[in-house]
Amino acid sequence: MVFTYKNHLIRHQKIHTGEKPYQCSQCDKAFLQSTHLTNHLRKHTGENYPCNECDKVFSHKSSLLSHQRRHTGEKLYNCSQCEKGFPHNSQLISHLRIHTGEKPYMCNECNKTFTMNSHLKMHLKIHIGEKIFECSECDKAFLQKSHLLYHQNIHARENSYSCSQCDNTFSHESKLKNHLKIHTDQKVYQCSECDKAFSHNSQLISHLRTHTGEKPFHCNHCGKSFSLNSNLIKHTKTHTGEKPYQCSECDKAFLQNWQLQKHLRTHTGERPYQC
């Protein structure tokens, strides 16, 4: 490597020699650069940068400023290929690969390539067989958290409160009571903008967004916004490649449950739609 300035060369050479001249006075750690030591000392002094909008705290001012863009919606980094903007440069870099088709992260086991390092890490678990998400109810473990959550629903249904009016089940009695309002047609939450009414306050809040146009749930990958968190969760899976609905008969997996149910008919031979 070559350098423009001598001090850059001197600093770089310390990487090879292992020299770390900046020693912490509070513990036995040492650092290559003084800025690294300054950042580390905040762990001992408790100095931090709190966010005024939420309860998060950061050890670096730059991290706080980056985080605050989530609250302000500020998008400093604009795509030159389309009209999308992003609060962080790393998000723009990832987005640009959609236009360029670049997949810089390659699996050494099968040569499959990915646009994001996080996708590669998730893929590598398939080769090493690592199952880090363990079920607390039984001895099963899973590669992805979404698979564990889907599995845990089985246990939840086994220890649940069943509705006598339909086949829905609930993990808590309070949720069952809320659900029963659907059958009694009890709609106590009235919209002030139109004549619609709802059984639950959360339904009213979601409905009000159709009047205000508010979309508070933002995708960190592409900046797209949604009025419902459930829609954001579903959308995020298109970026991660996550397919939590696994067929028990073959090795196929699907993004959404209805896709799995449709696929299962190829195994069962079921044809529910009769002329």
C-alpha cells in the first residue's frame, strides 16, 4: 500500500507490528488510535448521547445524528437512477445494487452471490447446519427466528383459549374477549371522519390512516412506507429472501402462508373449487 502522507504510513505500519500505544487507565485494553481510546473511555465514564425523541442512548454523537434521521424522516442520500432517498449512505449503496445487479457477497461453499452481507450470513447457516433459535417448549431448534416463531404458534394453539363461535384460538383470555366482540357486533370505536365503527381501538387507529395518508412504518432497505406494520414485515421479506412457510412434504418454502396452502394441494390432490 502507498500513502500520501507520512503519518498515514506510520499509523498503518502499527497494524503489522501490533503496536497499540494508547493504553486505557481504567482497564488493560490498548488501542491503535487515540480516537479509539476516547470512544472506549465512555464505557467507564458513562458519557453518552441520549435521543430526545425516544429512550435510546448512543456512545457516539455520529450514531445519535444518524439515528435521529429516523424521527425526522430526513433523507440525505438520493438515488441517481430513481427518485428514492435514504437517511443513511449504507442504505443507498445497498439500493443501488438493484439497478446495477451487483452481488458482491459470495458463498465459498456453493458460489451463490448476494446483494447484502446479512443475506450471505443467513445463507451460510444452511451449510454449517447452525440452529441458534431454540424453542423453550421442546428440544427443536431453527436456522431463522421466523421459523422458530412459526413453530411456537403450534405450542400456543395447544395451550390457548378457543372461540366457541369459530375456530380461532388465542394465547390469552383477554384476547379472546376482544375477539368475541366481532361475533356480538359490538363496535364501540367510532371514526370521526366517516360512519365506520370498530370493535378494537387498534383497528380505528389503522383505519384513520386512510384519511390522513399517514404511513409511519418505513423499510430500512428501500425507504418505502406503509400504513400497517404487518405490511412492512411482509414487504421486508422480499429484501431478505426469508421464506418462513416451509412445506413439510418437500423442500420448498414460501413468503406467505396462503402460498404454502396453495402449494400443499399439489401433494394432497385437494381441489376445493367446484364448478
